[in-house]
Amino acid sequence: MPNSTYLTLEEAARKYGVKEKVLTQLIADGILQTRTTSSGELLVVSDKNGNTQEPQTKEKVITEKYAHLKGKKISASEASRKYSKIYGITISHPNFSRWAKAGYIQVINRGYRLQMNEADVAYCAEIYAHKYKQYDGQMIGVRVFDEDGNPYQVKYPEVAEQMRTERRSIRQHTTGNGEN
């Protein structure tokens, strides 16, 4: 790569404020390019100014887009109505409840109605809507978030696409023949 420089995993993690584990996953997913030194050290490829493709993290997205919503309370049913309308798809209220239970959404109050941090809710709705469009609404078995709440990156997108195509074909074939 002409005009390239390299950062160690530790340097790249510090620069972007993410865990080395996140960078390792992005490298495994083919999102970040690396080089290995003769001593076996893994380096992240960056341009001559030290820039790499900055990973999209939950904190980064919320800070850039939803900081104005931090601390605002919203219930799962309100979130479903509001964000389904914004994105033009159905995002059911149980999704928001599951995301809160998984820790992707901060719970502000667990009273009669679960009150959640709207900044986290808006982030989760955006990522879900993006995945929904990416997978043409076929969300069964689709991972939306990784264990840290960041957008889940498929390791082998070509294989995943082939499997979706095969499932679609099977569904169309069985419904086309009047079965099931």
C-alpha cells in the first residue's frame, strides 16, 4: 500500500477508543487491513497521516447523532411507535425490551412501564433498521449487535448471502406448491 504507515493493535485501540478485542473482530471480518512484521507482530494499515477506517462503535454513533437524547426516558411501546414511523418498518416493542435486558439499552426505571434511555433506543433502532434493509426484512437468525452492543459484522458475507438465497428459494418453492 503506497503512502501507508502502520499502527500496533494497542496504538489503534487507544487512538479510536475501542478495545483491542473490537479491532481484532474488525480485522477478522476484513474491515480493517493489517500487515504482519517479520517478528510476527500484527499491525493495522493506515495512510501516511495515520488514519485508518475508524470503526463504528455504539459510543461513537450516540455521541455523533443522539447526544441530545441522552437521559430522556422512553418506554418500549413509545419507542416502537416512534422509531417504526421514523424508519418506515415495524420495530416491535419486545425488541426494545430484549435489547434493554441484554444491556444494549440503559434502563432508567423498571417501574410499571420500563423506562429506557432514548439515546440508546435511537441507536438500536437505527442499527436494526439498517440490518432490516440489508436483509430485505428477513430478520430470522440475523444478529444485530455484538456482545458490546456494536453493530454485528458478518465474518463471511458471501456465505451468509448464499444461505439467505437458498432459504428464500426453499420458502418460495414450498409456498408456490401450496405446501405449508
